[in-house]
Amino acid sequence: MAVKTISDASFDQETGSGTVLVDFWAEWCGPCRMVSPIVEELSKEIPQVTFAKLNIDENQAVAQKMGITSIPTLVLYKDGQPVDKVIGLMPKPQLKSFVEKHL
């Protein structure tokens, strides 16, 4: 499954049901650009999870509400509730384990 691009307006709807990993990122962030292809690969390998990206420069309300102060920050939601998060660049095997431990 492809990674969805979400916004402040669609955030609650997109994270409201099921397991969703949201990548909070920005265009100018080097580590964010490095984690992006990993998230893309995992979206194809773990079909029971929805993968989404939220650009914090274009969508500041959710980032402020969630207290996102460092990027990349990846937050795992289950039925609208944040259950875990990781900050910074993480190798693919570790990120995959991070997601799978919540399935």
C-alpha cells in the first residue's frame, strides 16, 4: 500500500481507526528524506498498517497538539490514540520491529 499524505484537516479521520503510523516530517529535514524510502518499503511489507506522512511546515496544528519538537518523529496510532513513538532516523529492521510489536 502506498504512503498517504495527510493534513491537519484529514488527520483525525485518517488516524481514527485501525493501526496507523504517521511520519511527521519537513522538506528541509535531511533525516526525514532518509526515513521516507524506509516508510515506503514498510507500507508494502506490512499491509495491516496504514502508513501516512504529515508535513509539519504545512500542517502545524496537529504537530503542535502532539508536541512534535524534533523530526522525523514517527507516531503509531491505534483507533485514534497514540500508542508509541520514535524520534529520529532508525534503520529499517528496527523500524519494522517497532511497528510489528503493536500488531
